[in-house]
Amino acid sequence: NNTDNHHDDPNYSPHLHVPASRRKKKASELGLVQRGAVVFNNEFSGYDALLMKLEAAAVYVNPYTDVTQSVSGTVAMALAAGAAVVSTPYPYALEALAGGVGVFVPFRDSDALARAITALLSDPTRIVQHNRRAWAYARNMTWQLVAQQHLDVASAMR
């Protein structure tokens, strides 16, 4: 059994396995890098720097390929920043982005991913709707509110 042979895998998409150098070249050829529409950042960002990037993003894309991915801190941060989120449907995303908070695309489907991003970027009103839903959802995750919920549970157990 050759594990490198993905031809029998209906979820395989060669577009998701394109080397970063080719993605950067293609984005540059399309003029996306020069306009600042696409930014490639291949370095670790601390909390404040990452939050600034997420606040500046019109759309945050989270295309995990592993169905068992359990959580994503950057999705939580993107929601707190009020970003529109496009994601694959792994467990945390299914919970956090439900009810129209985010947009789901199938695993390893680069065409669906491109369509979802294009649809959002082509409709500023829709982005604003997602921004508002994301921000509203994230308000339930503030430390003060979570602490109060814990106090309420503890009080109810007395």
C-alpha cells in the first residue's frame, strides 16, 4: 500500500499540496501581493501581533485538513477580532462557527475554499454580517463572562 498515492482518495486535491513558493508566485502573478490583498507570513507571531493581523483581515481562512483537529486558538482570536471566518468543519469549528457565524467548506476541497472566499470578498454586506456574528459570539468567551458562569455554577451547587 503506497501512502503517497492519493488518486483513490475522493477528498484529495493537489491544489492543497502546492509548495508555498508556487502559491506565492501565483499570488504575485495575479497582482494580489502587490495590492496587499494577500499576505504570506511564515513566522511566529506573538499574541498582540497576531491579534493586529486578525483585526486587519477581511476574511480569516482556517482550512485544516484533519477531521480530528480539536481546537484552534486562532479561530477564537479571529472571532474576538470580529473577522469573517472560512473553515473546514472540524469539531471546534462546527461549534464556534455554527448558526452562520462562519462559512464551512469541505475538507481538502480547494475549489470550494476559493468559491467561499470569493463570495465573501465580493459581498461587503455579507462580510459585515459575519463580522457582527463573530463579534457577538466571541462576547460569550470573555474572561469576565466565563468567570461569572463558573461562579453561577458553583453557587447553584451549594
